[in-house]
Amino acid sequence: MTEHPTLLIVDDEPANLQVLKNILADHYRLLFARDGQRALALADSERPDLILLDVMMPEMSGYDVCRQLKATRSTAHIPVIFVTALSQVADEAQGLEAGAVDYLTKPVSPAIVRARVRTHLSLVHTEELKQTRLSVVQRLGRAAEYKDNETGRHVIRMSLFSQIIGRRLGLGEQHLEDLLNAAPMHDIGKIGIPDAVLLKPGKLDEDEWKIMQSHAAIGAEIIGEDGSNLLRMARDIALCHHEKWDGSGYPQGLSGADIPLEARIVALADVFDALTSERPYKKAWPVEQATALIREQSGKHFDPQLVEVFFDSLPDILKARSQWLDQDTG
């Protein structure tokens, strides 16, 4: 049986506590407090899923309680709904400024109380799911680093470069955040490549190169199909970041705008950082040489529009690069 969410109800009047108990007791585990200090103690020890909070209480007002909850790391995430007789617009504004997510006035409507509680608990669940997905993506990205001979700082740099290009392109903030977090998954498929091929110091033969190329499809299979924008984007990037604008890439031979935008961005960011970074098998290229190759590959390897955006973004890219140089680099 699924455990009921826990609500903390705070009011100095027992009659008001009873009203809310009658409305909510059938669907939630309820905790009660009649003053601010007791409310803070229960919030810290019990970590309720949501708090229903009166404003007018002796010694410590609900506004003060809410501010302290939001200023404390362990309770800052708990949504607070004010339930109060104060009905002026200024009162509501003060409550929202204190950190509440909602504001209900007494006498309360049972249907509205239940609906608002459901809504805010659902939002909390959605945010937790988003954070869990992000954690999975980050951990898989780190797992890939252990298999590869590239550094963790390469992954940071190319992800930042991708976000910088996306911002210059005009992508929205959530899109940019997803891009930053999905880009490190580009080579997750290398987990499935045998070490004899992945870590071979010399040039790969034809059969070995085919095995190495399979990391794109393996990456997409590892990430799988998911409804979230973040994991969909990560899958597109893993599968398509070796496709080329002219159709000569792999694994599907896609060309032009058939290649997902995020994969086109990551391809450019990844190549630039790979060229300008030292590896056991090569020296770092000077920035001027790397950018000349990118210019020469416009319309071949890379999306011509993105190449122009890359050059417009180059000062910011070089700044980010200087902040995340490999530790054994000067």
C-alpha cells in the first residue's frame, strides 16, 4: 500500500485545526502544531510533504515561520500554503514574498483546499522526478568517463561550449539547461566498446573502426526511449553527434536539418575541444588552427549557420575553456 503524503497543519486555534483535519484526514497523514516554534521543530524532524500555515499566531507570525523554513536548507523545499483570515491583496502579496506557493482565505472551501493540496504535491513530485532523471544522466556521464581516455574536464568544456552556442542561437533557458546536462551523455555508448579497441594506442583497422562507430547506437540504446525532454535530447545527441551536415557521417548517414539540432551543436563543440586538447596520441592544436578547420568544414561536417554562431560565440567559448583547462596543462 502506498504511504499517504504527510501534511503539517499549523494554527493556534483548535477549531481551525479540526476543520482542516475533517477535510484532509482521509487522504493524508496529518501533523499539527499550534505555534511557530513547534511548527519549525516538526518540519525539521518529520520533513512533511506540504505545510498549511496560519498567519496570525502569538509570538511568531506565519510569515516569520515561512521565512525561517525557506532560510533553512533542510526545509526550504517544502511547499507552504497560507490559510488565513487576512484577505487583502497586500496580505497575500506578503505571504507569497515570504516564500509560500499559495494563499487561501478563511472560511475555507473543502473542495478548494483539497484541490490546491493535490496540485502542489503533484508539482513537488514532478520536480523530484526531474531531479532524479538529471541525477541518472549525470551518473551515466561519469561512468562513460571511466572508460574513456578523455578527461572529465573535456566533458565540462564541451557541454559549456554547447550551451554558449545554444544561447547565442536564441534557445530558451530550459532548453539550454537541458542541453548542458544532456551533452555529457554524447559518448555514453563507449561503455559498450571493448577496451582493446577503445584504448588502443595506435590507429584502428577497418574492423576495429566499425566497432568504435557502434558506440553511437549503443549510447542511444543505453539511454532508451523516455518521455522527458532531457533524456530524449540525450538520446538524440548520443545517436547523432557523429552525423555530418553533408550526409557522410554515421551511424545513419543523416544530412542537413534531419540531424537533431542539439546533436549538430554538440558535434561542433566536441570537435573544437578535442582538437585544442592534448591527448596521449596527439598534441593540442592551436586555437587558430582548430578554428580554421571548423571554417573549412562548414557545410561539410558542420551546419553552416552553427559555424557562424560558433565564431560569434568564440570569445565566450575561449573564456570558458580557460576556466576549465586540463589540470596537467599550463
